[in-house]
Amino acid sequence: MKRRDFLTAGTLAAGGALLTSRLSLANTATGKSRFVFVILRGALDGLAAVPPYGDPDYAGLRRDLALPAPGLLSLNDLFGLHPSLAFLQESFTARELVVFHAIASPYRERSHFDGQDVLENGYVRPHASQSGWLNRALAVIPAVRPASKELGVALGQNIPLVMRGPAAVTSWSPSKLSALDEDTLARITDLYSSDPLLAQRLADALAADAIADSPMNDDSEMAAAPRNNKPEAARGARYAEVIHATAEFLRREDGPKVAVFDTIGWDTHANEGAAQGQLAVRLAALDAGLRTLKEQLGPVWKDTAVLLATEFGRTAAINGTRGTDHGTAAAAFLVGGAVRGGRVIADWPGLSGHALYEGRDLMPTLDIRAVIKGVMEEHLLIPAKALDATVFPDSGAVKALSGLIHT
């Protein structure tokens, strides 16, 4: 196939001119704008999530895992969405989703740990920094609120590398323990009262827990999901808790404006499945989580952009255990009411033997830093100079992709 850009009507042409109008602080991260970064740990199979059904080599490489066009959710004459991604397809139709394909970080090996490190640290090599690009972005964001007020929140068992660094951030973790009774909590508060640092830490933790534990919308799809004792159900319940907490933090006017959390289970080496199977179940959970996030953010959704990315893709061909191995380029998603969507952005390299990276992987043709820079510049109003020098050091050659966000 010839390489071409697949951009739907209303492409990026007007994007550059619109940037000059984004000088007001009314929609910075200190005002209306909300940004969520979701890390899909384990290497999402982009050729399954966004199948290039129109590529003549797709079916032969994927064999039993190939998804035929009639079963896909339509995007354009080359790409479709996996049938488990109904909310994303609705978002695409509503022009609130941009799909990126053949996208990758600068990393070109196939180690999960190193790949995730590069995705999060913002450099071209693993272990180059102890801070992450998102935290450094928060440190240089145009701000009108006090410097001590956290603009970011990390949701999960640990603060991921992408959110570590010079900017103060808050964190919240799903509870594994029963709630403390009032008497025990009072004793702990009294014990900590003589130490200003511990007292403040306890107060911050209780405040974060109070936000996250606000009553859930019982009409949400995830809240209504049946509970059972299976591992996937337990994982889904914890995921729903994180989604709920994210919405509770972001919809508060005085709360954080930027959030990050991760999902796991994308390392599908065996029995990946096609329209049905383990990958389909996890895609459905992800899709339902995004739908719930929109529902619970309510009017804040119109000012929100959610970026979903993975450390690398998977092999173009399936392996001997009906799965896929570690690859290179993948797919990514930008969804939200603030997104100028309804487009697939892909300089598609094709899947023929000579077009594959090292003869086995989808060739990367889009740098994910270009996408992130575009979102940071247009949505959070971070200056291009700071993006090139601080957020993604020594990345001046990677130009921001413009026109991704409504102005």
C-alpha cells in the first residue's frame, strides 16, 4: 500500500491559525481545562484495537485473529474499531475522538520496563531521568493559583514515574483495608497532632479519601455491573473505583486539573482472542470505564481531554499460541469533549513484508511526543519552548501536532 494520511473532513489545516487565539487564562489547567493520561501497561495490540481491515496483508498476518469488516465499528475505509469499543465509536461519531495509528515513543527495543520508562520519562532512552514529562509540564504550566496547590493527582497503588518530579502533586490509592472506625481515627489524629508534618499528611490523606469516596452515580454502567468472585470482576471493581475517584477529583473547581492512572493486562502472548476472548473483555472494561468517566464528569467533560497510550505495540503476525509478541508501533486514543475528533491520524506504512519494522512489527511513523506536545500546548497552554527544553528535553525536532483541541 502507498503511504498516505487518513484524515477525515475538517483536518488539521486550521489548527495553526487557531493557536494564536489561545492567550486567555480562562481555559488553562488552572481554570477549565482537564487532562487525563491513561497508561495501558503491557503493550496493547493496536492492530486488534484498531484493525486495518482495508490493508490487503492484514488478514493473512492475523489469520484466526483477523477481524472482518462486517464485525467492526466503522471509522473509515481502512480502519475500524474492535467491537468491544462501542463508547469510543460513539465518541468518534460525535467528533470527540481522534485515533492515532502506527505511533510509538522513541524506544525501539521490546522490554516492558524500559519501554514504559521512556513513555513516562519524556527522554529518548530509559532511565534517563527520575522525573516524568507530565510532572515537568505541571511545573511550567501558566498558573494563577498558589504554587502549593496541587494541579495533578495520581490514582493507583503508586505514583507513576510520569507524575514524579518538581511539581507538587497529590495521590490516592484504592483501599485494600476496611475503613477505620471513628474512635481509631480520632486516636491517630490525636497522636499526629504534635507533629505538624504528620498532621498535615494525615489531613491531606483524609481529604483525598473524602473526595474519592463521594457517592457514585448508581446509573453508571460500571456501577451497575454484576459482581462475582472471579479475578476479572475484582479487577473491574478496582478499576471502577479508580474511574470514580478520577471524576470526583477533576470535577471540583478547587481540585486537581490533571490526573493519571494506569491499567494492566495488555500483554497478550497467548489466547488473545478476536471479537471474543481475553483482549475483548479488557477492551470492553476500558471502554466502559471511559463511558463512566464521561458520565460522572458531567459538564466538566466538555473541557476534558483523555490520552490513552501504551509502551509499544505487538507483532504484526500472530504466534504459535494464538497470541502476539512484543512489537513496536501501536495505536493511541485522544478522547473528550475538548477534542477536535472524528479523525484517524495515521501515516500508514502498510503491513507487507518489506514495510514491517525489522520484518515483524508495524513500522512507527508518528512520534507520540508530537501528540502530547500538541495537547499540552493547545489544551494546557504550555509554551512550545518549555515543551522542547523541559517537558521533553532535546526534542526540538519533534514538532507539536496542532489542531487536536477545540479553541
